[in-house]
Amino acid sequence: MIERADKAFPVSWDQFHRDSRALAWRLAAAGPYSAVVCITRGGLVPAAIVARELEIRVIETISIASYNHQDQGGLQVLKPIAPAVLEFDRSGKLLVIDDLVDTGATMKVVREILPRAHVATVYAKPQGRPLVDTFITEVSQDTWIYFPWDLELSYAKPIAGASSR
């Protein structure tokens, strides 16, 4: 079980789209890539954006369960990568995409399966950052990122009023 993060970092759909496109810009210089493997579920949206921007047609998923909103437990590969896509790793033209690298536990599993792949995330925390080749924004380890698919519009208390209670 991980401790609850001290800081909140809510990300809107617009911001996430901009950050994912910025990731594609950085990756364009390191490519070309023959296929994308996205780590589900968080990697689905940025992988779709990056694949579109880099005109990659082969998109695969690997499903590794580790989080249940605020707790991180043991890792379990729920859906492995198709053997045909594993062949792209041998050529060094495989791109792995996820929304975030946190502690790096999930990424260690992926790196064992795909040792030659280029790994990219939109956001990175210090513990997981060494396992990623490319990322856009680093946030502190004690920050919890609220992705747009986890949010809904509601009233927000002023920062000054929230901290005094």
C-alpha cells in the first residue's frame, strides 16, 4: 500500500492532449517506429494520440494491473503482448507508451518483456524516471495525478480556504 499523496495535480483533457502531442514531437526525432505497445489502461489515450501523430498503424496493448485508485499492490499481467508484435522489439523499432511512470514497478515488468523498446510516458515521477527514455513533465513523488478520465466538473474550494480547515 502506498501512502496518499500530499499534492494533487488535476489534468484536463486539453492539457493531456497538448502534453501527448508534445510527447509525439519528441518521439518523432527518435523514430521511426514500426509499432506501439500501450500499457492499459492509462496508456490508451496517449498511445492513440502519438500513433496518429507519428502515423503508426500497428497498435498493441499489454495489461498490467497494479493500481486500484490509491493503493499499489502486486503486479499481474492480465493480457500479454501478441507474438507478432514482439518481433518488432527485436528490430528496435517498438515504442511503448504509458500515461505515467510512478515507482517504476510496472515499467520494470515491461522492460523485461521488451528490452529493446523505446519507452515513453507523458508524466514521470523521480522513482520511475530512470526506466523511461522519453517523457514530457516530471512531478514530485508525493503528487497524485488526477487524469481527465477520473474527473468530473464540480465546485473547487479556494486554496486559502481549503488549507485553513
